[in-house]
Amino acid sequence: MLRRVHLNKLFWVYPFLFAIFPALSVYNDFTDQIHFNYVLYASLALVVFCLGLLAVFWFITKDIKKSRISVAFLFLFTFMFNVINLIFPDTRFGIYLSFIFLCLIVVLIIYLIYKKVKDPYVLELGLSIVSVTLMAIILFSVINHKLLNKSFADYTWQSTSTVFMEKLYKEVEKPDIYFIVLDGYARHDVLFDIYDHDNTQFLNYLEEKEFYVVDKSASNYSQTRLYMASLLNMDYIDNLIDVDPKSRDLSPIVELIKYNNVTTILNKLGYKTVFMSSNSEFVDFIDSDYSKSYLLNQNVFNQVFLMKTPLPYLFSDLKYNLHRKSINYTFESLPVKIETLTEPVFVFTHILPPHPPFVFDEDGNKTTPDRYYTTYDGNAWNRIGGTREEYIEGYRSQLKYVNKRTEQLISEIFNKAEKPFVIIIQSDHGPSSEFDWSDASNDLLVERLSTLYAIYYSDEEYSSLNDTTTPVNTFRLIFNKYFGSNLTILEDKSFFSTYEHPYEFIEVDVNQILDKAE
């Protein structure tokens, strides 16, 4: 009897363990991409929410034991919504069916708890054992990951910022540097061949503004994070870190982005760094003086955590509206932000479109996909019910709108500039209308790796550039031109790797593939 009384006191713990388990499981799956602070704040909020639910159930039923059981099951099934959703079609109607099915399960279980369970002790004991076991497994996994995977400091990071700094002339006029990433923007020939779009009007605008447009540009990597790590450290990933090709741990890539050579050098030269993004999961990756995104911080943790619940599925229209406003906000607020700074600035702007989701037509009117909110493309786009025809039509329309907003942004920079400046417009990779990450053919690799690359120097002297210049050399060229660094220009290469094995690089000669196709 004494043991039973003692255990009854411990039974207060398991509802809270079930409440915080989803937050820890997300952290376990994305340890390399998530700050622990997000997990801590979410866990505290879940504990408070759990306490509130217990109070409500107890107030209604006056049975605290069955209230604890009910709340535990409520958390368990709520955060299994993404699993339940797999049973039904990936449509709005299918999502509503999933939600109704979930509600019926929860109502049935709560009914059985209050009507059929006479002695809750055994059920509470079982739930306590399950909750403690789950927590032990997840904590062991997190600790194991942290201990077995090398910390960033242990990686052989060939940081060359000190070497670069020794070669730079500090007493020169420092141009403002605007770096604009248009996510998934295709090269002109890919747009014409696959998307039936002639991009001459936008390219003519750039050339009229005396931009140098790299005619045969290709990304160095097929994934955004790899592209950013290479770009901002002015070297290929293999030269920056020594990591097992079989590894799936992206933490060194995240750290390479956060503590990159480019911003380190520019900060030492007196620059202020401004980072703005319409897809704020990247905000946490850039160590900047000013960092901003629209309204909500939609970082990796928030996105994955919420996807375990019905919220983003039931309120996808709200997510699409926020996404739409975030894009326009980034275009509109960037020039305003720069006007407030007197120091030389390095502006890094990441704009998600023309990458999915397709939320604009060519005139900027809103379009809302008939499915829950995601940023998927490639074969993941097909898994959520998207078709190639829908992708091509949506991409083409959204790209036309992005062209208009980019022209407006460039014109504002030109109009407000009071000293020399550099503008770089790049895409991290191309689009993926039918790209299969597990089995990419040459044709699909061309679509994924062929990109937009245009650059403007105030003196309009571009002798160091050529028609195959790739992103890895961007800042080597800028530092050589403006700060006399005399850095070696690397051979231009492109690499494909899967999300499953991001470090197993396969070299791809995009232009050779296109030449053979002709």
C-alpha cells in the first residue's frame, strides 16, 4: 500500500514527459540544425500548456488520476497527426478527414478512460513506464550524437581568414556589397527549354544596368546549405572540412555558414553585416549585426515541430499568407534598412521564390496551392500531390513576379547609392520540376545545377570574370579587385549529392552535358 501511495505521487510526472517528448524528438532528428534554446522554450510552453489542460480536465471531472491519463493520450495522439495523415490523400479534403479521424480517436479514448477504467493505477503505471522509457531513449540518442559526432572545433577546418587578412589593403574605399540569393532560379537556357519562358527581358534589364551576366553559370553544389558554406568560405567543402563521406551530420556545414570567412574578413575591415531572408530558417545560420525576417521566426525547429500537429495542415492558408507577406516584406524593407547605416555594409539577402510554394502569379496576385503548406520540390513535390505541369506553370508565373520585384530592388539601390557598390545576384541551385534525389539522371542534374549569376561593379570593369565563373570564386574576385588580396581563382566545378549522403560528392560537368545534348 505504501509503495502504491508513493508511486501515485510519481504519477504526476508522466503527463509532462509526454508533453515535452515531441520537442526533444525534433531536436534529436535535427541536432545539427537547431539551437537548444528553441527546444527549451518549447518545452517550457508545453509544460505550462499541460498544466492548463490538467486543470481543465480536473475542473470538469473532479478526477485527477483520469485527468492525467487523458492529457497524456491527448498529447500522444496530437503529435502523431503527421503519421495519421499518411492514411488519407494529400489534399485539403484528406487533411480534414485526418483531423476528424484524430478527434474521434481522442474522444473515444477519453470516453473509455472515464467510463470503463475502474482502477487507473495499472494504466498510470504503464504510461509512466512508457514515458520514462521514451525519454531515456531520446536522451541517450541526443547525448550519443553529441559525444560521437565531432564538434565543429574538432573538424579540420582550413580557416584561411587570417591568411586573407594579411593580404588585404585596409586603407581603401570600401564598396557596399549587396548579395541577393534568388532560391532555385534557373539559367536562361533551362528556362527556355523546360519552362517555355524567354527570360530576355530580365537579362536585358541587367545588361542595361551594366551587370555582367555569366552566360553558362552553374552552382557548385545541388543543396542550399552546401552552396552557402562553399560560397561564404570561398572554397570547396572537401577543402574546408575533413569529414567521413558516409556522414549525414550537417553540423559542420551549419557552423561553416555561421562562422564563415567572408563575414569574418568584412567585419574586420569595418563592415556591418545585414542578413534578411524570406525563409527565416536560414536566419539562425548567419552571424550578422542585423538579422530580420517577417513576423514569425519560422526556423527549422518551429517548422518540423508544428508539422507533427494538425495546425499547419488546418491553417495552411494562414501559412501561405505569411509566406507571401514575408517575401514582399524582404523586397520592400531592404533599402529602408540600409539607409539607416553609415558604415560600409555587406547585405546578404535570401529570397525563397521562385522556389516553391507558388504563391504569386506574374502580377503579384496571390495564388494558394490546394494542399498544406510546404517548401518541397523535386520528387518530394510529387509525394504531396504536385504534378510536373503544375510546377512548371506555377514556377514560370512566380519567376516573372520575382523578376519585377528584383528590378525594383536594383533600381532603388542604384538611386540611393552614394559611394561605390557591388551587387551580386545568384541562385543557390536551379529548380526541380521532376528531380529525383535518389536517382538523378544527367538531364535532371542540368536543371538542378544550372543557375542565374549576375554581378555589378561600380567601375563596370569585368576582365576577371568569364562565362563559366561559379559562386565559389565570387568573393575571391571581389577581394582581389577591391582589396588587393591576389587570391588564387579556383577551378570551376559542380557537385551533386543526395540529402541522405550530403558528403558523397559526384562531379557533374553541366555545360558538357548541354553541349552533347545539342
